[in-house]
Amino acid sequence: MARYTGPKTKIARKFGEAIFGDDKNFEKRNYPPGQHGNNRRRGKKSEYAMQLQEKQKAKYTYGILERQFRNLFKKASATSGITGEILLQLCESRLDNVVFRMGLSNSRNGARQLVSHRHITVNDELVSIPSYSVKEGDVISVREKSKSLTVIQDALANNSKVYEWLTFNADNLTGEFVKAPERIQIPENINEQFIVELYSK
């Protein structure tokens, strides 16, 4: 199962955002890495550099590698509508992301692990593929044997976020993917138009 396993704070500092979630080290040094830190003179970025940076940011944010991300873009391009918005909707519809949004994990990496370790069901069927695409009306649950997991209980205790496109019942740890979110509902700071322009070259 391919995924990024390298340094996270370094990547977050590169983008100037805590894209992997709360990070104490990032808060201490929230400027690009390197010997001269913030003092280093950085020239104006080219159009290509800005487009590439947005693509990299989206990939790291959602935990998707290049081939998967390119395939998502192809799927978004073949679907009628605004390509950039559809691309982000496809990313948000991944099972690991939905588990994260429901508050069952504090990070997407943790959510990915819950899915791959067979703790999550979709419509009462066990699904262990983090990239599984959730559809409108799908019911996502924590399987009965896993409901007492400390990592899930701790995550729920620290979660206060509510998303309009999801419903979640904390009593039975079951939620529903009501619909794909509109762009304005997706909180990630990503300029999807730059990604579309990059892949369209």
C-alpha cells in the first residue's frame, strides 16, 4: 500500500501551512526549511512553480501519490462540470478522508490505518481500501468489535467540527455521506484551478 512516509513538518513548512494537522514543531518554525530560514531571498515564483506547488499541496493534504492523483484528475476531466471542483470532491469522497471528517481519527493517516486494519464498514460491508470512493447515501460505521478502541474514543473527544455533507451519530459511531460537498464547503486552502492548468499543459 503506497503512501508518503517522509518528514511531515518539513513539508508543512515548505507550504507555510500545517497541512498534516496540528503540529507543535511547525508552530515553532512556520517558515520554509533551510539554513537561512526566513531571511533567504526568494525571487518571484514562476507560473509553473505555483501550479506545481498547489498540486503537491493537494497530494500531501489528502495523502495521495502521483499516479492515483493523475487518475483522479482524468476522472474529473471526463465528468461534466467544473474539473477543479470535481477533483476536490473526488478527494473528499475517499473513504479515509470521510472517516477523518467524521472525527473518528485526528489525522488522515490515522483514518487510513483504521480503514486498512478493517475497523470500518460501508453499508454493513467491511472495506479495507482507503481510496474506496464513497457514494451519496452510503452509511459508514465502525464495526462492532472496534467501537471501544481508545484511538477512536480519543479522536471523538477532541473533535468538534461539523460538515454539512455528512451526518454522524456519536452514540452508535455511524454516519452517512449525504452528498459530495460543494467547493465552498471544503475547508482546504487549495487553488484547484492551478492544478487544472498544470495538467492541461
